[in-house]
Amino acid sequence: EEESTFYLIVRFVSNLLIDQVYLLTLAILMLWSITYISWMEFVLLVLVCFLCICPKAKEASYSVAYPLVGYGTILVTIQYIYGLNLTKDELGGRKTSVFLEIMTK
């Protein structure tokens, strides 16, 4: 009987987390957009704030999930490349792009 009670508790907690995972996701996205300050992250923060005030936040979060994952992947890739601190010789001596200037502001 103790195992069945433990099983019921674990099942209840896991179902609760699965049902409320979108709230945790929104909180993590807000934290990420505040931690990494740039204009590209500001777009993410505005999107998360919009999702929080949306009347059907759960459905809206699910509908925006795939584009948001793509956007996050692009941001992480750009920040990784920018974080390499390459010299002008390694970059081929080109002018810095407007895109990189936006990322650093």
C-alpha cells in the first residue's frame, strides 16, 4: 500500500508539472531575455509578455512553440559565434555587419 501511495503522489506531481509546463517555460524565457540584454532578446521579452496577458495563454504558448524554438536556436547560435572573439584577420578583414552591431547593443 505504501508503494501505491507513493505512486499516486508521483503521478499527481508529474501530471501537475506537465499541465503547467507552459508557465515554467514563460518564466524561463523571461529570465533568459533579461539575462542576455540585446534588441534581439527584447523581441523575445515582448513576445513572452504578450503571451502572459493573452486570455488563452496555454493555447497561445503551444501555437508559438515551434517558431520560438527556431528563434531561440538562432539566438544561441549567433551568441556562440559572437562569443568566439575572432580577430579581423580571422574574419577575412571585412567590415563588421549591422547584424553583429545590433547583437552587441
